[in-house]
Amino acid sequence: MATHLIVGAGMVGSTTARRLAERGEQVKIVSRSGRGPVHPQVERIAADATDADRLAELADGVTAIYNCLNPAYHRWLTDWPPMAAALLATAERSGAPLVIAGCLYGYGEITGPMTEENPLAATHPKLKMRADIWRAALAAQRAGRIRAATEVRGSDYLQAQSIFSFFIGKPLLAGRRAVVPAPLDVPHTWTSINDMAAMLVTAATDRRAWNRAWHAPSAAPLTVRELATRFTDVAGAPAPKLTTIPGALLRAGGVLSPMLREFQTTAYQFARPFVMDSTAATATFGLQPQPLDAALRETAALLGGVPSTGHRRTRPGTT
């Protein structure tokens, strides 16, 4: 029976672990605290993601290694390099393919839809570092040091701690106005955690996926206003009230809030259309994105479900 090693027990790692377990495969999921999904096929392990020796022990005989780590944004420059190096060393010592849960930051500011063929042109230190993690893994594969390297890139997640859940989903479910640090009417790609997990598993188990990057299948882009309206509709919440945080106020708020401060680094992603093309994965592997309404219902459930007022909106012509 295949065994997979997932390092990182956040929403991406845990969802990937559950998906593998449901296929009947064994999973070791590693986090500093030893948390992770409870399932007979999943072994939860407490370990330091910078400890290459310990990770190598855990990776002995595994089918694939998944880098699903995601340190706090304000600690990226200090936390990411030793963790990425440890995962790369683990892949080298174990001989198992390395699959990285990546993002779109490495492209930098870009005009037009993003495909996997776009150059990784980011220059900001934090964004460039994410591109460097992939470049190092691919260079190791090409040099014959590791068996295979693959990166799966997704856009902003729905069912996870993200700009959508924190700034939009939580207040709207509570019937409050959502104060958003982004324009409301610019098209943006949103990725379901389930689609990210499906592509990660495919990237690990289908040799056609090896040694290149893939975009996780994602639904058609929606503006913040469109997504908020869709979310409140499927969640049965009041119609959304939205306000954009002015740039000057956002910068001032960043003095006290690490999240607002770090958001300024990637604010360009919301200033103009930020569209990810995932047709390569769909055409190659037949993967289709999760229906958006289903993803939004899951998001609402994770954030607390239907508001306590019991209010439920209906569409015209429905009861």
C-alpha cells in the first residue's frame, strides 16, 4: 500500500491527506504540534519541518513527499528558506518525488491571464523567494539529485484562512458590513482547497505531471462583489454590504496589523484583473473545478454556517 508524507497540516495539507486516505492510501502528516485530520489511514506526527534528518526517517519508503507548509506571511523570509531546504534534502535522500503546494506570487505583477508558461519575474524579496523555492527544486531534479519535482499553484483560497474568509466571509455571515482591503469590481481567480488537493495528488501520482508546474483547476474569475453576493446567497445570509478600505487607511492600519501590512505586498493582485488559466490541468488530466456554490457552502460551514438570526434570502421566483 502506498504511503505519502505530507509536511504541513493546514487546510491544504489536511485536505490532501483526507483525499489520499479516502483512496485507501496511507498518509503521514507532519506538523510542529502533531495535528491533522483524524482518519484510520492518517498518522499524525509532531516534528520540526527544518529537521532534515527526522524528515528523512519519516520519508523512508514513501511514494511522494508534499511540501504543504505555509508560515505566517510576516515570517516568510526567516521561516521559508530552512524549511524548503529540509524538504529538498529529504527528497534527495529518500528518492521520492517532491510536490510543492505553490502560489502565484512568483509571477510578480503581470498583465493578462497567467499560464504556467509565464516567467517567474517577481522582484519583491518575499515573492521572489517563493519562485526561488521552485527554481531550486527543479534545478535539483535536472541535476539528478532528486527523482522528480512538481509545483501546483493556486490563487486565493476559499475554504481557508484567506482574504475572502477573514475580510469578507466572517463579517457577512454575522450580518455586518465587510470592509475589504481591495477594489470590489476587479475580476479575480479564486481556488477551492479541494481542487488544490486534487491537483496535488495528481501531481504526485501521475508521471505526466512531473518536473513542471501546474495551475490547480479553478472556477471562472469573479469580482469581490460578485463572489460576496454568491456567498451570501448560498449561505442564506443577508445581502452583502461592502466597503473598500482607502489606500491611505490601509497603510496606516498596517502599522498595527501584520495582516494588513503584509497584504500591501500583494495588493497589486486586486488592483487589476488577476486571472489564472488552469486549462492545461483540465485538458491533461480531466480535472474539473469544484462547483463554486459547493465550495462556498463549505466555506460558510467552516466559518460558522448560517447566521444565528436564521435569515435566509431567496432568489426572485423562489420561496
